[in-house]
Amino acid sequence: MRKKLYFIVIAGLVMFSASAFADTVVGTGAGDWRSWTTAVINENGNPYWDGNSYDSSSPLNIGNYLTNTGGFSGGSGPGIAYNYWGTSTGGSDLFKMHWISGSNNVAMQLEVAGYASQNIFGYYDGVDVGGDLGYHTLFSGPQTPVATTSFTPTKDYVFYLKSPDGTFKTDMTNGDTYQHFAIFKEAEGKYWIGMEDLKTGSDYDYNDMVVKVSQVSVPEPTTMLLLGLGLLGLAGIRRKL
């Protein structure tokens, strides 16, 4: 009984540590996390990322990649239909990342694009004054999965993709009229992001670049304090037992 009690208390503290400091998605409209299944992957543009692809005659959009279906059957995707950020009607929503604390790891999962050698992905946390102020490059040019990098923001930020067609941001502050990012939630602090690098056209497949962003788990001072208090509480329980 004692061992079981110790395990439950410590596990609860560890879970708190892993989830309390994760960056979160903040929408600017009616967006929320929406569920979907493989039955909706019919390339009809609903949800907004469910488009056809110029890359293959087989279904090859981000939904196919995540669920290992269509042209990605038997592929390297997670095989899970993670909830996506969008509206109740399947539309997109502008979003930014609300920074809480710590760093993130970024892993390149897929790159299927004619612009692969020119695309640049990163995060943006500054004021756009016509230069590169506030732009932080994470991946540049063709990358072999699973290439990895990390970044440590210091305030809220958005992701951006620079392609020969333009610079696109998740909050579309550049004046674009179409969302070029589809973000899916594996868990708090763990997101899959599919990107579309074409400005116009019907090829909204969001497979031009796919990355996974994961919060780095680092013990926070407050968490360590809670752990210490928990252990003191366990000591008191042990004496009573």
C-alpha cells in the first residue's frame, strides 16, 4: 500500500511538471481543436487542409501523412488522426503560440515540395519593418528527416514559411488571405505542423514541409519545490503508517 501511494503522488507531480509549462496555441477567431477521422480525407477541402496534391495522383495531403493512408500508405507518419486547429465548419483560424517557459525541439518529418531547396521555416517574434528583424530560421533548404533543431523563445511568437511565392505566417499578418499552416495536437506541448508553400492554386495539401514541435521537459523551480513538499508529505504519511 505504501509503495502504491508513493508512486501515485510522485507520478502526479511529474505529470504536472510535463504539462504546466507547455506552449499553447492561441487563436484569433472561432478556432478550437477539432476531431476528424480517415473518412473525411476525400480531398474536398473540408477541413481546409484536406485538398488534392500536385505531387501525386494518389491522395497525398497532410491528413494522409498523419494516418498513413492514400499515397502515404505504409509511410512514416504517426498513424493517428490528431485533432486540428480550425473552426466548426472546417475552416482555418489564425493562430499564434503563447510562450509559457523553456525551449522546444523541432524535428523535420517530411518535405515534398518543388521549392524544397529554397523554403525556409522558423519562428517570428518581432515587428516586421521590412527586414529580417524578429525572424529566426530553424530549417533552411532541403532537410533529411529526421533533422532536428531547437529554439528558446522569450515571448509569444508565430511560425513562418518563406518560399519563392512569399512569406507566410500562422497569424497572416503579412496580408495573405489563406492559411498556409495546419497544426495538429498530439498532446500539450507536442504539435505536428503541415505547411503549404504555394500562394495561390488548388494544391493545398500541406505536405510541402511537415515538422513536429515538442516542448523540452526541464524541471522548473516551482516543480522542484512541489516535489520537495510532496516528499515531506510522504514522510509524514509514513510516520503515521
